[in-house]
Amino acid sequence: MDDDRRDIIEKLSNRCESFLDTEIREDEETSMAYETMIQTLEHAPEILKEMMAEVPAELMRAHRIPGKWCVHEHACHLAAGQPMLNERLRRFMQEEHPQFVPYNPENETPNDFLLKMDLNTALDDFEKLRKAFIRQLRDLKESDWRKEGHHPEFSRYTPFILMRHVMFHDHLHMYRIESLILMR
Ligand code: NI
């Protein structure tokens, strides 16, 4: 073997090694992102509970933005949606390609549904059901994470997309609550 060929082979094998390194690093980063997301989801109920404890009583049910939800409704909405999310994850565990039905509670429940909920019960339920959701996430097998479901409103729907979506959705509503508390 001449020196040139040896050189090329060495370069190629170095490139393969660094390629493998990159793959491993990406896997680790992905699993760190999963862990961070799971912990963020896990802590959402206590973040919400603490913020709700700061809400002045007169603001709780005030519709400060006409036609939009009040603080009480945003908080109860997070609790009301959690059973559906636990059910979706259960189906990802038990079915190969679960077909989901869009969740649009505003079309299916009376307008005062959230207003009629008891806030403290809702906050406790949110905490309990979210804990069960976290246990489900931690129980998902490698093969479950790779599953693809079908959701008519989304081009892709996987357990990862569901998990990330729930995280963003929590904070979207908590942001609305904070704005309603702080706005002059
Ligand atoms: Ni929502």
C-alpha cells in the first residue's frame, strides 16, 4: 500500500469516527432535551398554583379583555384538558398508529363550563393528572417514542410532538394569566 492510499484510508476512518461521535452527541442532546421537557411539564402545576395564589380576588373572574377568558378560565382550562392528554399518551402506548380526534372543548361544552369549575379542585386535579402523565412519559418505551399517530389538524403527530405541544400550551395560558394580572 502506498503512502497516499494509506493517507486516504486514514482520513476516511477519521471522518467515520467523527461522524459517529456527532451521532452520539446528538443522541445525548436529544435525551437531555427530553429530560428538560419532562421536568418542565412536571413543574407546571406548582408554577401555576403559586401564580394563582397571587391573583387579587377581584381579578380572578374579571373579563379584562372583552370576549376573552379571565384568569379563572385559563387556569381551569389547563386542568380540564389534562385527562384527554393522558388518554392520548395511553393510546400511543397501546396502539401502533392511534387516530386522534381533535380536542375543541369550546365547540362541545357550554360557554360557562370553565367558570363553573371549582378552582382549587381544578388545580389539585391538574397536579394529580399531570403526575400520572409524567409517569406515562417515563414509561414510554423506545419503540413507543418512534410511533406516529394521526391527528387531522397536524401534519405529524408523535409522542415527542405531543409532549412539546403540551409544554408550550401550559406556558401560553400561564402567560395569558400573568398578563391579565399585571396589565394596568
Ligand atoms: Ni388552550
